[in-house]
Amino acid sequence: NAGVTQTPKFQVLKTGQSMTLQCAQDMNHNSMYWYRQDPGMGLRLIYYSASEGTTDKGEVPNGYNVSRLNKREFSLRLESAAPSQTSVYFCASSAIQGETNEKLFFGSGTQLSVL
Amino acid sequence: TQLLEQSPQFLSIQEGENLTVYCNSSSVFSSLQWYRQEPGEGPVLLVTVVTGGEVKKLKRLTFQFGDARKDSSLHITAAQPGDTGLYLCAGAPGNQFYFGTGTSLTVIP
């Protein structure tokens, strides 16, 4: 079972360039999330989608946009990359948001460097 | 300011030792979760604690939820090299799932 698949695994950008991180899940989950992970900061929520057709801002949404293309796919776009966006990005999904026993399933991450 | 603070941030111990990791917040959570993350991978859920005062055991790992549901602890007995990794607590006070700052554990053989 693939679970949550993220592409690419590694990316180097120059300041000002744009790119889209792709995420797909094959577990028929309703909710999907984008996190960034920086040393000493744990995981911080960028955007989430509680269900197909809806998206909401998380803790650190500035500089990012998202698209919930369909139930399976949730993409994250950097319109004009900045060095502060150098990080490891994780996509996650869960069956139903808000349930007490909600369990997040994560992809293996995208390591992004902005020079 | 992080909603969930973990301590210690780094921990390096010898195989066979015991350790405790703490997760604290000023907010009340309906539940808290613990995840473990290995290098190059995403976090994987270990356990969910729901009731204040609840204790759950997973082999040599013991998880406790504080009575006031604002904090949690993870105790590992007789640590092994396979326990090495980043341990993260997480909770959802509303619609957003927040993660703690993480504890990086290294168990030396």
C-alpha cells in the first residue's frame, strides 16, 4: 500500500522561483494537511483541507497557496520562494478531521532548499 | 510561541537506561497523541491518550495524560538502540492539529 505519496523528495530553488509540491493519498481519507518541519520547531501546520472542496489556513500560511484538486490530491504552491521557506515539507491525511482518535498518516517528506 | 512544549529537546543515553519525555501546554486538549519519526521519514503514530489521568503501555513505552488534560509524558524503560528517533506530541484543541517541538532521542549501544 502506497499510503501518502509526496513528490519531489528533494528540490533546490533560487529566490523568486515558483514550484508546486504534490501529494496524493490512496486511503480514501477526507482530510489532508501540509506541514513544514524546522529544527527545534517541531511540525507547523501551513494549510489543511477538512474535506474535498475546502481549504483553511494553519499556523504559518504566508507565502503559500494550496489546491485540493480532488479527494486524493492536495498540492502546495510556493509562488515566489524565499530562503525562509527552506524546510522539510510533509503532507498528511486522516479519515475524518476532529474525531478524538483521528490518526494522521504522513508522507516521507520533501526537502526544499531556497538559495 | 509553541502551543505544545516538549522537554528535553535532546537526549542521549546508554542502552538499558530509563528516560522520560514531557509534553506541556497551557491549553486543554480532548486528547493527545505521540508520534515517532525516523530520519528521512514522516512521523508515525504510537498512541492516543483521551481521558485525564489515563496511562497506556506499548511494550517498554508508558504514556500518561495529565489529570487536567494539559500535559503528557512518555517513559521508556530499558531503552534500546531501536528507540532512537524524534518523539513528537500532538493535539487538536480545535480544527488544527498542533505538534510539539520534539525530543530527539539517541540510544547508544
